[in-house]
Amino acid sequence: MDATVPPLGPTPAPPSRRPMARVLPARPVPAAITMLAFTVALYLIELVDQLTPLNLDDDGIVSRRVSGLPGIIWAPLLHGGWDHLFANTVPFLVLGFLVMAGGIGQFVAVTALIWILSGLGVWLVGPSDTSTIGMSGVIFGWLVYLLVRGFFARSPAQIAVAVVLFAVWGSILLGVIPGRPEVSWQGHLFGALAGLLAAFVVSRADSASRGSRTPATGLDG
């Protein structure tokens, strides 16, 4: 008569929710405080630009100039006046908070990828002799990342969030189409493409991480 022998050792804990499949940050209060602190920093930078003769807006991305490359780092922190900053504030707070669902490490990696690639795109194909500034490229990247990550993660909850986000902010994706000369469609376009790439990279990393976890089921000795 056959018998089933249970594996030795402690019973493995049930798997935790995959970071890629989260909808909200695991620790929402610290995530919200982080985004608020980041937003306050943007307002302080704009205040300094308005009240001093530093002309910080000149430190943006100047396309195809070696001297304009450092602007890739500084451009998202700068805005062309209070109206520009006000327009970016709500999507910056909401989308950034949702991107933190994967944890602070994933947030930093996703944001850095979007930040750099959107800036490089502007540097390569942006208008000449113009300092391009603003957080819009990063915001577009976050939005596209949040719109497609649910499909990569096969998460119904994230797809539902994507539908809501598209209903609220989907129209801004028209900003990737050339039109108004004062709007950097290049930053929008390359930010969106970087967000798509970030979602793909995170999904592959998440799949590889899950595949490497092999629970012990045999007997030693």
C-alpha cells in the first residue's frame, strides 16, 4: 500500500503578492510623504528661480550640444513659471504614488530609466538653441508605465486602474503629436516610449525572480 510522506522542515509560507501586480504601495503613508516632499522640492526650486537672478531655466536640455547634456539631469526639476508647475503637480503626485506600488527600489529604477531616456530623446531630436525644461517627460513615462504594466503582469486589478487613468489623463497622450511650438512633444514621446520599456523590463525581472524561487520538497540524506 502506497503512502504519502510529507516533506520535512517548516511549512513554506504562502507567497506574498507580487510587486509587479500591486495596485497601491505596500506602505502608502511613507510613499505619499515621499511624493509630497519631492513636490515641495519642485516648488522651492521654482521659488528660487523666480526670486533670484540665477536663471535656472537656462540649465535645461539644449539639443545636440555637449554643454546641454547636463540638462538631462536638471530639466525635469525646472519649470517655465508657476502655471507650468501647477499643471504638472496633480499628475506628478498621483502617478508617482501609484508607481511606488512596486517598492522604492523599483520606483527609483523606473523613474531613472524614464528620466534619462526622455532627456536623451530631447537632446537628440529637440529644437536647436532652446532650453527644454519640465517634468512632463517623466509624467508621460509614468502614465504609460501604469497603463501597460497590468497587461505585462496579467493583473486584472492593475488593468482596471489603467482604464481609470486612461479615462482621466488619456487625452494628454496627444501631447506626443507635434503641434504647439512651446510644448516639447519630443519629451512626451520619448518619455512614453521609456515608460513602455520600463514596464517590459520590470515584468521580465519580476518573472525571473519568481522563476528562481524553488521551494524544497525532497528529503536530504
